[in-house]
Amino acid sequence: MSDDSDEIILSELDDDELVGQMYDDLYDGLKEEIEEAVNILLARGWTPYDILTKALVGGMTIVGNDFRDGILFVPEVLMAANAMKGGMAILKPLLVETGAPRIGKMVIGTVKGDIHDIGKNLVAMMMEGAGFEVVDLGINNAVESYLGALESEQPDILGMSALLTTTMPYMKVVIDTLKEKGIRDDYIVLVGGAPLNEEFGRAIGADAYCRDAAVAVETAKEFVLRKHNQMAARA
Amino acid sequence: MNPPDDQTLTDTGLPPEGRGRILLIGCGALAREVLDLKAANGWDHLDLHCLPAILHNHPQKIPQAVEAAVTARRADYAEVFVLYADCGTGGLLQAACDRLGVAMLEGPHCYSFFEGNTAFAARDEITAFYLTDFLVRQFDAFVTKPLGLDRHPQLRDMYFGNYTKLVYQAQTEDPDLTEKAKACADFLKLDFERRYTGYGDLETAMRGL
């Protein structure tokens, strides 16, 4: 993207130009510029939900596509995510106040024995951006931690993440426990992490393996819609 | 035979010499250690072919690369043995080796087999970040640059915030390397521990061939 962003006065841009500039600034990981632009759009009367979906998520979608296509790499995606996080921090309390639409709810956490959370954090952020309420359990979660959160939060989706070959089998421990308790089908179970693959997801009884944060969001939307349709058909 | 320089092992690997009954197909990060064991024990029946060590950072590419190497070279040898552990392939390398009918190293990764798989598993230290001799020498190529820490040092906490210590698993006694490993720990703002492992289960596995 351009290197002349220093010369651009964000407040002088019209709305379309500003959103385009936010796409560039997200791509370049410029957190302060994103925060400034979010505040400008709020001052111009944009709803927090529109800023989130049209500017931030729109920009991160480009980042996600270029990551998927091998144009961008992890460090740049993390810089972009950090910039988006800055914008989200401003919008989040306002989204609650303004009652933005909510697609569903997700409980997410890295499994026991694993402290890696970069992918999990990206998924959580993109899910929030897509309109999901996300309860993040953090790292190193034993089955009891997941069960407790499922009971107290009553989410639509359980998300589990692992980066290590040695820790990914723990996902099956969690799913088997859900089956034993007769509650497996109450939740959509999505799994992800570098050493996982679709075959592993199927083998452990997850609903889907998600290759990256963008796929996680699309998969979650699809499953939640399917779940709602099934519930409507039964009603 | 002397190994090529570390950068060549990282980017290109090492071709086989074309001598010996058993071909070892392994990670470039193990070249020095394997050649050292070969020389020290007179294991002339073993030939070594290393794939680029940087595959360590792209484990999803390892099964295909190993399969291609086995297929291309196996006709020239009586036996092929794969000097990789699972190495982040999520069982796909084991599946490829099973399909090809070749054996491979046991364990999740080199940190485990250098220490000894049983001893490593017993430690259960989930907040340790490991470096071997090779990875200390190639720290910039495997950590600093691919993680973007040279360009974006502020990402350090996102990558390493949940770690508490850097464990340098030393395969050899080398004070200079220990100093460099300490500097790596300082750079990542982690506590430092040096643990001499020697060649661990790598040596045991090669001795059995």
C-alpha cells in the first residue's frame, strides 16, 4: 500500500475516501490512524455497527484474503489485527449501547497444555466483528473449563484451538465428554490450529475444521443459520 | 564429510553422497548432528539427504517433501529411514511414511527426541520455548525474520507473552553458542535455561539401523 499516508489529513476526506483510506491503514497495520478514523466517522453520525462492518471488517477481509493467497504473512496480519483491535476498543461499548444485531454466541479457548493464542485471538476478533458475542476462555483450558462456560454462557458455538501435535488430541477429550453428558448436539463445535486438518476434525467428531479466521466466521455463520432454520422448522 | 554452511542447510538442504545401504532423509537442522554421529561411529552404511531446514516453519509442506524425496531416491538404496519426528504435521507425516512403507523417528519434534521422548514428556513444561544448536545459530532465519520481529518488534508480546523461559537444548559444549542463546532469551524477554542433551533418541534410532 502507499507510503504517503503521513500527508493525508483523515478529517478532510469524504466518507468513501475515508473508508478506503481505512482499508489501506488496516492493511499497513496503522493503529492510531484507524482509531482516529473511527472517531471521525462516529462524529459524522455513523453508527458503530456500520463502522465495524463497512470499514473495519471490510478492511480485514482484504487482509484475510491476501493472507489466504500468500500475499501477506503472519506478522502483517497481526499488525492489521492490532490496528483493528484499536478500532474495536472504541466501538465495543457503543455497540452494546446501541443494541447492534447479534448473530450468535461463541465460547472459545485454547486446549489444555497449550499456551498458543494468536490464531484463537484472531478468530475471536473476527467473530466479534461479524456480530457474534464471544466469550474467550484464554489458554490451557481443561475440559471442566469448557463445560463450565457452556453451562453458564449457553453459546451456540464451542471453538477450540491448538498449535501442537501433542495437545490437539485433547479436543477429542472435550467432545467425548460432551457426548457422555448427552449435550454434544446442543453446540456447534468448530476446531482450528496449525497442525489440524479436515480429516482430524471429522475423526474427533467436530462439526468443522476451520483453516483460518475468515473460514471460521463463514463456517460459524453457515452453521448458526442452519441451526436456526432447523429450530424454525420444528416450531 | 563436512556439512554445508547453515544458510545452505536452511534454504537448500544437503544432497546424498550416493554411498551406503540405507538412505536417511532428514531435516537440514539435523545435518551436523547426523554427520557427526556417522563419523564418530563409522556408520558408513548410512547416507544422508537433508531437506531444507526452513520446512520447520512450514510443517504442512513436510509430508509432501518427504514423500517426493523417498520416491525419487529409494530405488538407489536397500532401505530408507526418515529423520523427522511428527514436527507439527499433525500425524500426516506418519501417515505418509506408513503409506510408503518407511520408518521414521518417534516423538513429536526434535526438542523431544534430543532430550529423550520419555524424559521430555515427563517434564510437561508448556511455557518453555526451545532452541537447539542449529536454531541458536539460525535464530534470525527461523525466528526474528519470519515472525517479523525485525520489522515489528512490538509483536514480541503477541508471540511470546505466554512463554516464561527459553530452554537452550545444547547438543554440543560450545560456550559461544550458549552466549548467543542467552542473547536470544534476552531479545525475547524470557528467562534462560541451558540443558545439555547430546543427541538423545536421535543417536539411539541411528544406532538401530
